Amino acid sequence: MSGTARARRPLKQGYFTVPENPAEPPKLMGTVCKDCGEYFFPKRVVCAKCLSENTADAMLGPQGTLYSYTFVHFPLFGSTKVEHSTGYGVGQVDLPEGPRVQVPLAGKQEDFKVGMPLVAELDPIREDGDKDVVILRFAPVAGGAK
Ligand SMILES: [Zn+2]
């Protein structure tokens, strides 16, 4: 290891940012309605609240609040990492801008509690040549229940 972080690419384009600095948390790529102010994730062309097409890209998060969650005892799809082979959490997370998103959770079942603050992070699930393929997960805020 040279100490240099490996390049990262998202599993799928258009859903979250991959900051150059690995210490910087990712943001979710959503939409804001410029007429009524409602936020959406994922992106959409027409506002689901007022049907306006006057929408723009908006960055959401990286913070969130855990609304509800469950754990599945099934390997994380697409991952070759051994730590993902026994299952993973899925949470419904309220973003500060309003949308409630369903996202994978990073951590063990006992790390999570409804209502706790979370923060988005990028988690490598496999390699693609010289790059790590990453997904966005929400983890307990450092210093929390982790
Ligand atoms: Zn609207």
C-alpha cells in the first residue's frame, strides 16, 4: 500500500456523489421544486407535490435520522466482501431536506436505534480494475452507538 486512496466509482451513476477527498461524506443527488420548495430523491423531472416542471438538481444529506430499519440475513447483492456475506441492514432514513429514503445501513444490528442520527458514507463492495465500486450506506454518527 502506498497510502494513496484508491479511485472510487459509484455502483450506479446519478444517485450520490463520490467526493475526491475520502474523509468527506457523500451527498444524495435529488431534485428541488423551485415553485413549492419540495425536495425529492431520487431525481425527478416533474414535482410530485405541485406538478411543476420548474425543478433543479439538489444535493441532499449527508445527515439523516433513522425512522425505521430491518436486517436481512442474506448476502449484499453484488458485493464480494466477506463482511457483507452474512447480511446487512436496510433503513428508512429521513433526510434534513424532507425526503424519506430507503438505504442500506453500515453496521451491526445492535448499532442501530430508531431516531438516532446517521451520516452517509461510501462503502466499497468490489473492485473494477484499479477502482473500488462503492455504494452509499448510512452509518451511526461517530461517537454514537457504534
Ligand atoms: Zn412543487
